[in-house]
Amino acid sequence: MQQKQEIKELDEELLALEVSRADKLKEVLKRYVGIIEKTSYILQPDVYRLIDKEAMAMNQALLGNRRAIAQLLVNLTESTLQQELDNRHRWQGLVDTWKALKKEALIQSFSEFMASEEIQEPPEVKKKLEEMQKNQEMLQSVRLDHLCTLCDLLPPNYNKTQLTEWYDSLTSLNKQLDTYHMDCMSLVHFLYEKIWQQCLSHVQECKQQLLNWKAFSEAEAESLVNPTFFLMVGEFQSKVEKQLELLDNSFEDLARETEWQSSDLFRYFQEAVKLWEGHQSVLMTQELELEKRIEQHRQKHNQENQVPEA
């Protein structure tokens, strides 16, 4: 803008000089017309023709100067515009380079954020999993102790009511462990939801950072964060969801297997008790039969002993 103003001022100054020069030449011609007329060296018509000829030559010179000034203005304007265009291209190149560096730095920063331990292994999740493992061991220990009490209920000291109560208690312990697993996994899911929201918030912060630099448009900022940053968050979320799904399925399989094993164990001991009772019944029958036969033999022996005495 300053160069354009200087060119404009130069043009006005040169035009003013030409106007001033034309005025001075006009005065000179008028003065010499008077001088020539007074000397009467040539006739008046010849004087006017001579002056007209000189005036025409001067006008052509003045017009030539005007054309030169106009051409100078055009040349200066073109040179200024070309310089501005070159500067604009250079500036745009520097801006593009700066924007590329800023994008690269922002992507690197976001990648480091996503790879940080706070995101990959959140302290709250890690703490909850460690707590879950300790409580699992405690509940498993209680369950194992309860399983060991089954030895006190085996024949011949068994009791059907106590055996049923023992199985109900075992089922309750299994249910307690399964419920604890589900509660823990619900909390872990919730904690990871908070992590994903934190990642999305960081994405918006990065986008706002681009806009705050006043060099990126809304579309440019969106085109960077939408495919790149959201893809990173999506990949991390998919990986964690697969891990959580695997853990959920493992706990479900464990609950089904535990239920099946407990039920199978209970049925096994029920069959064992039935078998014991069956053997007991047979033994009692055999014992009664044996006692009956002994009594018969005793009576027969007594009768045989009484016959000789008679």
C-alpha cells in the first residue's frame, strides 16, 4: 500500500510539473510573439505560423512526456503488483510450511497423549483391577473353605438337610462371586467411558488450538481432527472394547462352569448318599436275615439238646 501511494504521489508530482512546464512555455511563446511583432522582422501571419509550429512541437514534446509518465506509472504499477504477487506467493509458501509444521507437531502431541500411560493404562482402572483380584482371592478362599466342609457331611455322618443347605450356601457364594465380577466390570466400563470422553475432549481442544492460531479455517481444522484424531481414538476404543468383551465372556464362562461343577458335585454326592443308603438298607436286611437265621439255629439247637435229655 505504501508503494502504491508513493507511485500515485510521484505521478501527481510529474503531472504537476508538466502542467507547470506547459504554463511556462505558454508564457514564453506569448512573450516572444509580442517581441517578434514589435520588431516587424516578418509579417504577422508568418509570426503566427512560426509560433504555431513551435507550439505544436512543444505540444508533441509535452504529449511525449505525458505518455512517458503514463508508461512509467504502468511500469511501476506492474512492478509493484508483481513484487506483491511474489511476496504473496512467498508468504503463502511460508504460511503453508508453518501450518504443516504445526499440524505435524499437533499430531505428534496427540499421538503421545494417546500413547501415555494415563490413557493406555488408566490409574483408576488399574487400581480397580488390582482390588478385584484381591477380592477374588478372598472370595475364592471362602468358597474353598466351604467346599472343604463337605467332608464333614459324608457318610456315615451325613445329613440330607445339611447337605442341601451346604449346596445352597455354595450356590450363594458362586452367585456372590459372579455378581462381584459383573459389578466390577460395569465400573471398569464406566471408567473407560470417562477415558474416551477425555480423549474426545482433547480432540476438541486440539481443534480449538488450530482455530486460535488464526491460520486455519473451520474446514481445515475439521479435516485434520476428523479423520486423523478420531481414527486414533476409535482404534484405541475398539482395542479396549475387545479386551473388555473377552474379560466379560471369560467371567460368564467361569460362572457357567462353576455352576455346572457345583451342580455336578452336588448330584455326585446325592448319588453317593443314595448308594450309601441302598447299601445300608441291604446290610440291614442282611443283618435282620442273619439274626433270624441265628435265632432259628439257636432254637433248633435247643430242641436238639432237649431230645436226649428226654
